[in-house]
Amino acid sequence: MNWLSDGLSLHYGWWLAALVLIGAEIIAPGYFLLWIGLSAALMGVLTLLFPDLAPLVQAIAFALLSLATCVVYWKYIRPAAEQRDDQPLLNRKGERMLGRQLVVAEAIVHGRGKVRVGDTVWLAEGVDAPVGATVEVVGINGTTLKVRVPATP
């Protein structure tokens, strides 16, 4: 059990560095310090397993581990995290409304008015239409819906 307590004191610095780096990632998020912090934690494990590692060897191993974890993140983890094919319109409410038929809440006069979307009212641009008329969303410009009167079947 003596080897554990001796090795434990040698790798405190690496564990502390890991906590500081991961804590800094929480304060200033960017996913960069997280991976360097992970490398510091791995160095803590390495110095626990191999307590006689020279400081230069530790520094070189830390640099290589940091480089490796950052490359793994940039090449594999980040692209996988950015793929959102399951819900491409998740935060694009206006684009989700394309093709929907809505009711005019404030008359569209001179090309501008308001339409009711659920329990809210959105700005609308399009052909003039009276209150209560049904219009179809054909486009979006910021938070303004572009509408037209749907063709009657």
C-alpha cells in the first residue's frame, strides 16, 4: 500500500491541473480546455502507474496527449456533434411554417399585416387580405412571414 501513497503525492499536480482546466472550460466554454484537462487527468493516471517518470518525459507526454485529444475532438467528436439531421428545423420556427395556412389577425394592407400562429401573432407581407382570410406561408424574412392567398380547389 506504500506504493499507492507515494505515487499519489506525485500526481496531485496533474489532477489539480485537470480540475483547473476543466473548471476554466466551464467558465469560458469552447471545448478546447476540456480536452487539455482530460490530458492532464490522463497524466495523473500515468504518474500514478509510473511514479518514476522524469519531468521532461511527463511534459512531452502531456503535450502529445493534449495534441492527440484535441485532434480526436476536431476530427471525430465535433463533426458528429454538429450533425443534426434528425431535426434540421429545430430552432427555425419560421421555416417550419412554410406551407401552413394561417388566419389573418390584422388586415394585410399595402402588403403588410399580421397573421395568427397558435396563440401568437406574426408580421406578414403579401397581397392585401381582410381580417379572417386564410393565407398560406410561402417564405420567411427574419421574423416576417411572406404569405399569399391560397388557390381554391
